Amino acid sequence: MGNYRKLWFTLIGVMIVCFSLLGYYGVEVYRTAPPIPQKVQAEDGRVLYTQEGILDGQTAWQSVGGMQLGSIWGHGAYQAPDWTADWLHRELLAWLDLAAQQQHGKPFDQLDADAQAVLQARLKKEYRANTFDAATGTMTVSKLREQAIARNVQYYSQLFSDAPEFQKTREHYAMKENTLPSVERRAQMAGFFFWTAWAAATERPAEVGGGTGATYTNNWPHEPLIDNRPTAENMIWSVASVVLLIAGVGFLVWAWAFLGKHDEEDPVPPQHDPLTRVPLTASQRALGKYLLLVVALFTFQVMLGGFTAHYTVEGQKFYGIDVSQWFPYALVRTWHIQSALFWIATGFLAAGLFLAPLINGGKDPKFQKLGVDVLFWALVVVVVGSFTGNYLAIAQIMPPEWNFWLGHQGYEYVDLGRLWQIGKFAGIAFWLVLMARGVFPALLAPNGQDKNLLALLTFSIVAIGLFYGSGLFYGERTHLSVMEYWRWWVVHLWVEGFFEVFATTALAFIFSTLGLVSYRMATTASLASASLFMLGGIPGTFHHLYFSGTTTPVMAVGAAFSALEVVPLVVLGHEAWEHWRLKNKAPWMANLKWPLMCFIAVAFWNMLGAGVFGFLINPPVALYYIQGLNTTPMHAHAALFGVYGFLALGFTLLVLRYIRPQLVFSERLMKTGFWWLNAGLVLMIATSLLPIAVMQFHASFTHGLWYARSEEFMQQPLLQQLRWVRTFGDLVFIVGALAVVWQVVSGVFGARAPAAPTGATLAGARR
């Protein structure tokens, strides 16, 4: 460890403490998850639902796209309703109407204010009361509630069928006709919706973390009819998160001022680009097809993005053509998200495979090229297989018992069938093996060189290779709260944590290898950044779980540490400036201008998309009102593409530059690509997602989440116009994407590298 001992101990200490918190409260998620009753019975003892039936309903929901068609507990897509909030509100209205007819002989809305107040008090008492008997596993519902449930079952059964009277509603929700053909499975799915709403309305008992008047979902969603409002703990930890953010930023600035090495001179860059003086290995030459896969999936994803966005205007048509029966909203949104994850991951994998021979002294381990080729075709098989499975599942062609394994898991970002998910994990693990064959020999070689940066890079490679496996820790019928815990290990911890460390360290390694920054400075910055990312990022995973059937301590940990996630992002302007300076440090750096510009864009969008928009939805009280609204896709687009998308494009252009040394980037193409991508992203957010999100927030705060996601609200003329306006931003973005794609395609098929002189090495090239 040498001079970096304190930084290493800090990083190791952060990892131990933070993973201990994540594990300890993960056990609490298992222990305190809302119970799924063995049976739900009426007052006369008739069984309405069983535990197996509710879980059968969960699998039926997964088969229609799950979180890609509406949302559950606020997680999922945004055009159809949140089924939890929608079911709950409809059931409450049905109960009030039935009670009014029973007691007064007329509908609820025709009663005077006093009579309405009496019934609403009865409603709140009945719905917040916990009638679950843990000893017998039985929950009992009143006669009135049984009738209200029956009304909802009838409504949802018709909505998910092809009943003509609900055709317009299905169109507004971007649902295809006959979404779920089986009458039996529609009834089972309604039972699953009922259970999620029961957990949202029923107060948690003291023995499983309750006793404070909060429901199993911490009073989410906002539903004034039963007084679902933010808890006191919600408000306290929201204030605490803001204070911690301010304190964290303050401490970072002070540490920067007193501990930062501001007097260190930059190294003198070499006269020639060191990496162009090293012969390309066979495995590096084979990376062209990876870059083509990146841009092919990028093109597919971008086109599907425009297609999916148009479904929010014409729910079943594309400019008048009915395509929903073949390519419905749930399917194209699945493909849109999955293709993004595939092309971004492929860009990262290609960058790693390019670095491995460089680290290994400029040579390939035995059979490295064969491994690179095998991994590529394995990726293609997983992509094609998972997309085909998605299609067959949502089209309801695939047998139900195959759906989870070959079709659609139903969970956003991990939608691919379990078999394809295992294949993806195996591919990433194989990538780890290919990387290890290049990295470990250099790491273990007794040559006396400083290897701290290489050790950190190795750590990030191992973490990427292994932590995707956390997505295999839940099954088809796993409790929803438990599934959400593990799902966010993949979506948040794997992507936003370890990929961030890998990207930071890989860039530091590249820039120090090029002689543009000192090795010591690159190592120090990477170790410090890794500690900051992990400190907020690991326990910050819980900020996604405030309202997923978890208890107050989970909210406290998530709120406190997710505030710290934002801290390192506020100084990324300095990182952008450092990258900007690099392009002028040596004449040959002009060839790396556009990869550097992508890395500058990463710093900007990290600050805005991950930092500002991320913290917007981090405090519990903010997320309470805006979870499941357009604030989430606003953050997702700015962070997923703005940060990881530009990172992957930067890596792609960087690898392309070196595997095609004769390539000169087209200024016209790259200016168009870079600036139109950024402008398109800004336009999407500023002209559509943000204003819609603000209007939805007002509706959610005023009336409840059900209204902010309702057909009545979402189909207002102004919101329709804002969704049409987004088309302009989409078109600008598509133009930028196609320009970058054409640059990469023409570069890959352009002039190949000339034969390199034998005996050249990276060390020799830098002399």
C-alpha cells in the first residue's frame, strides 16, 4: 500500500461498515415484510383469496410486463396507473358508495357533509385496522369490504380483457386489447393488486416494527380518504438528509482546501501518443465487432425510445397505425430499457478487454482472442434470446409456467427471463476471467512498480463480475419486498456503485498511461473517489425502498446515506475542467478530443442528472409525493444516458481510436452527434418530462397519487400537448445518435492498423 495506506484503510473501512448496514437491514426486510395471508376470508368464513392464489396473481402480473405496464408500490412505468394506488382508491370509493346505499339509500356523493364525514370516519377505522391473525395466517374482511373488492375484481377483469366499453381506457393506459386473455389469471392478478393495496392501507403492528400509526408501506401512497399522509419519521429524516447533504458538501470543500495537493505540477506529456506506439494484439483487433454491437443496440434503443414515447400520446397506435397487438407499450418499453443496459454494458466490457493486454505488457494471454470472440457471440445469444422471450411472454404465447424462466420477469431493469439472466451473469463472469488473465499477472509481478491504481482497477473488475449475481437471489414467487431489496442491488449498487468505480479508475489508468496526469495523482483521486462513491452508494440503496413494505430504520439509513451520494457530484465541475485541459496538453491529444468531450458530458450530467435530479427524489417526504411520477424518468434519462450512456460512448470512441490508428474523427459528424445528443436530452427534460412532473406533483399533493396517475388527469389537453412537444426533443436526440453511430460504423470498417514493429512494448513506447 505504501503511501496510500490511509486511503486504502478508509476504503476498506467504508466497505465493511456500509455492507454491514446493507446486510443487517436486509435481514430486517425479510423479517418485517408485509405478510401474505394464508387465506383472506369473509365474515362468514368463505375464502376469498389464498396465499398461493395471491402469488399466482403476482406471476400473472409479471407475464403481462409487470413493472413495464403501470407500477406497483410506485415502481414501474408511468402511463398506466399505479395499480396499488388505483385499486385502493377504487375500493375506498366503492365501500363509501355501498355504505351510503345501505345506511341512507342513496349514493355517497348525494349525502350531506355530516353524513359523509361519519362514513369517512368509519372507512378510515376499518381500512387502517389490522385484521391479520399471525397465529392462523388468516385475514378477515367485512361484508362491505368484500362487496367493494368484488366490484374492483369485475373492473380489472374487464380492463385487462377486450371488453369494448373499456377500449378507450386501455388506449389511454397504452394497454393492448386482451392484455391478459385468461379469465382465471385476471382474477388472480386482481387478488395480487388487492394485497398490495391492503399493505398500503393497513397499520403495521408493533411486533414487526410498527406501533407508530404507519401502514406497512409507511403511509404511502398519499390517500386523504384514509388519512395516508407522511409520517413524523418521514419528515424528520427528510430534514436530516438535507442537513447531511449540506454538511457533507462543507466537509468536502474543507478537505479539498486543506488536504488537496494543489501545488503538484503536471507531468510533461510524451511527444507521441504512447498507446499508438504499442502493437495491437489479436484480441484488441477483435473488438471492432463489440463496437458495432454497441451502436446497433444504441440505435435500436433510441428508435424504441421515440416509439415508446409516442405511445403516451396514441396508446395503441403509431401515427394512426394500430401496432399494439404486435408491439405493445409494455414490450417496447422493456426492449428500450434492456437494450440500453446491454449496449452500455457492452461498451464497458469492450473498454476492459482493450485495457487487459496493455496491463499485461502489451501481449495477449494464450487463447485471449478466442475468449473475446466467444464472449461476443454469447452476448448476441443472450440479447436475441431475451428479446424473443419478452415478446412471446407479453403476447401470451409462452406457457405461463415458462414465463419467468424464458419470458419476462416483470421487474424493471431485470425484465429478461431468468435463464437469460443467468446467461448474462455467466458472460460477465467470463469477462472477469478474461480480464483477470491480463490483470493478475501484472498485479502479482515482483517488479517493484507502484500497483495501487491497478489493484483498485482489479477490485472494480471483480466487483462488476460478481455483484450482478445478486439479481439471482430472488425467485418467481418471492415476496415483493424481498425482491425489491435484491433488485436494487443490481440497479443501484452494481450499476451506480461498482460501474462508477470502474469508470473512474479506468479513466485514471488511461490518462496516467498516456502521461497526461501523474500516477500518484491518478491513484490518490481514484481511491478517494471510490470511498466517497461507496460511502453514500451502498447504504443509499435503501432510498429506493422507503415505501416497499420496509420499516422506519430502512428509511433512516436510506435518507441519511443517499444524501451523501450527492456530495462528490457537486465538485464534478473540476473534473470536467481537468478533462478539458487534457485536450490541449499535447498536439496528439487532438485525436482524443471527442472521447474527452464525452467524459466532460459525463461530469455535467452526473452533477445535474444524478446529483440535482437524484436528490430531488431522495428525501423521504419528496419521494412520498413524487414516487411513480415523471420526476423518476427525468432523473433516469439524465443519469442513465447522461452519465453511463456518455461513458459508454466515450469508451467506444476511445477504443475505436486505438484499434483503428489511422482514423481521424469527422468534426462534422462528431459535432452533430455530441451537441445534438445533449440538446435532445435537455429538450426532452425541459419541454416535457419536467413540466409534466411538476403538474403531477401538484395533483399528487392535492388529491393523492391515484389522481396524478389517473386517466382523468393524464389525458388533459395540456399534458397531451406536452407529450407531443417531446417529439421535437426526441428527433434532435435521434439525429445526434445517428451521427455518432455513423462515425463508429465508418471507423470500424475504415483503414485497419498497419503491422506494428516487433518487440514494441508499452514501457518502450512511453520513453
